[in-house]
Amino acid sequence: MDQLTALIKQEIKKQYKSVRQFTTYLDIPYTTIASALKNGVGGTAYDTVTKICQALDIQLINYQNPVLINQDVLNVLERYNSLDEKGMHVVRTVLEIETARCAGQPITSEFIENGK
């Protein structure tokens, strides 16, 4: 499954609890969304994908690597930009560790000391 389809599926589940509720909200046929989620959004009409992404706050900056930009993300970016260099370093380090943890990678003292 491509990243955009996976992100759409995740956000529908998180924001709307079910595909049926989401399709009702968007007034798009259930079969259209179900097919896009099953087969990937690559074969779905561009207008439909755009409508889906707008409803879920997904910005199509790069179709290969979609980014969810909602108010929480904007708040994080705003606060990150107000940090000094030391603060930015700490945030990047924590982000690296958490990314590795979520990916199931072992986190050792060497990982922390060397940045990976």
C-alpha cells in the first residue's frame, strides 16, 4: 500500500471512526472510497483524492510522501522555530529516538551518542 493511501486510511479511522461516516460527510459514494483504500488512490480521480485529502487536512506537497498538516503540526512547527540551537538539537534527538522506537529498532547508548 502506498503512503498516501495508508495515511488516508489512518486519518479516516482517527477522525471519522469509519469509512461510512467519512463518505457520508463528503457525499462521495462508499464504493469509491472503499475501492481507493483497497487498491490505492493512484487509480482514483484527482478531484476525488484532493477532496479526500482536504477533508482530512492532508497536504499533497509531494504525492510520494504525503504530509498531514493540521493545527497540532502547525503548533509544533511554530514552537520548534522559536527554539535556540540547543533546544532544536534536543528536539531532533528525541525525534530520532522516537522514530527508531516506532520502527522497532533497538535503542542503545551507542545509538544515542552517535545519533544512530
